[in-house]
Amino acid sequence: QYLILMLDTRIVNSGGHGVAIFKACEALGIQYITKEQTVPFSITWSRQVTSINVSRENQVETVKSEQMEEDVLVLLPVADFVNFVQNHKKCGSELGGEPTLTNYVQTVKQHLPNSILSFVVIGMEKYFRDQKTKVQRKHRAAVLSSVRVTPCTDSDQGSVHRLDVEEAITDNQLQTDVMVYLLETSEELSEFVRTFSKAVAEKPAKKDRLQTAFFDDGVSTVKVDKNGQGLLRVWKQQLLQFKNISPDIADAIVQAYPSPHLLMEAYRKCNDSNEQEKLIENIVVRRGAGVLETSRRVGKEMSRRICTFVTSSNANEVIK
């Protein structure tokens, strides 16, 4: 809800994909506007940021501003993309001669040096089908006119093959580290933009979580004093040794059962093994903060693993 999607006017006027993208934004709850962008056929995002300033007189002032996101999505018309691939076939990845896909991406990166670029090409399957139809029609016309049919070459067709496309995309990714996605319809594009926008919205929260140290003090050892300070972190560290347990899940379990002894006592009070396996299944795990906060549950599989770890009497049992 604090994200604004900015769609280049050329996508709406000549691309014909604007309506589908607008519907996807409305479904996701993201604001959108049409605005001429620096790079043609591009989509950018800005975020509404609220900051609080305290003056010397202890007066609190709320300041709202817009912050541009570094992610940029560029739609590349099929005709231009095919032309870039053809040039790649002629001169490979060399910078001289006609512009290739890699040349174009590098040019865009020069105009947007602080951005993370992604490119989308829509309709390559339709292009391949049209090329196949042209070849078949040419062959049929030649047969009906009793004229000797000559094999079609790439130069005759003025087209590119799937392998040419794959080579151009791979070469571009190796040299520029920029992904090129091939989509077919406006609906696929709108779903891609919706997913992309959601990822952009959640990016700050996920980035903060990834930058958090695996252990609070940044080391693998935890000190426990004579008063027991540090035991909670030992218990959390023990839980983090399980596969697929994140710090958020470990925190939720530790909050519900602050020590292994309390968890063992809870298992003993269960009526049967089935109840034991489901004991911590529904503990709520919260992630992020504020408007980006999300929640999930520990889950059946993780609950079963921890139950096996705590209750099993078989020293050789493998927890799967």
C-alpha cells in the first residue's frame, strides 16, 4: 500500500498491456501512475517513506517522502529483440558493428547505473509460429507453381531460431548479469508484474532479516553466567541446528517454551504420540514489522521433527 508503480506511457499507448497491469496492481493494492520513463517501455517503483524529526523544542514532525526503488523492469519489443539476436549471430558478443542484446543492456545500464535491471520479451512463441507458417506457405506456393524448391536459409527467412535466442540470452547474462524473461500474453505479463511488485514491496523486510547475524553476538559460542543468563540463547541455538528452521521460527518456539525442560513436560502431558507430534504445529511465527509483517505457523513437519528429537529414546534414530 506504500508502493507506487510507474508505467511508461509507451507501454499503454503502443504496447497494449496497460489494462492487464492496472488490474494486477488493483488486485495487489498497489498505486499506479503512467509516466514517461528515462528508458522506453520500462516500469519503475517508488516507496512512500515516513520519517519523524524531533526539533530542539521537542516538537515532533512527521515528514513524508518518496524513495525510488532500485529495481527496473524493461519491456523489449519482439522486433527489436529479434534484431539484436540476428546481430549477435553475425558478430557474436563483439562490441563493434550492429548492436546486440548485450550492447543494448549495457547502454541501459549506463543510463541507470544504480538500478537492478530485468528485461521482458513478450510473444516469442507467436514469432516462431509465424516464421514456421511463412516457410510452409512459401514451400506450398513453390510446389503449386511447379518451381524447384530451394532450401530455406536463415538469410532467406530473416529470422532467428530458438537456439539463437538461448545463446544471445545466455551470453548477455554472463556479461551483464541481467536476466531476460520470455513471456507470451498480457495476462502472463500482468502476473509477472504482480509477483515482481510484491517482491519489491517485501524487499526491505527480507533484506533486514538476511543481514541479521545468525547468532546475536556474531559467534557460534554462547556464554552462560552463574545466574543462568544466556540459557535462552543456548536453547535457540540448539533449535537453529535443525534443517529449515529460521531465527523467526526458533524465536516463536522459545517464546512458547522457554526451556527444553518445559517442552519435555508438555510432551509428557500429551495423551498419545499423535498429540505429541502436533503439540507445536500451530505456534504462530511472525516475520517483518509494521505493514510488511507476515505470519505463518511452525507446521506439521517441523513439529514432528522436534517431537522426535525431544521424545525419542533411540540414540541411533535419524531425524528426517
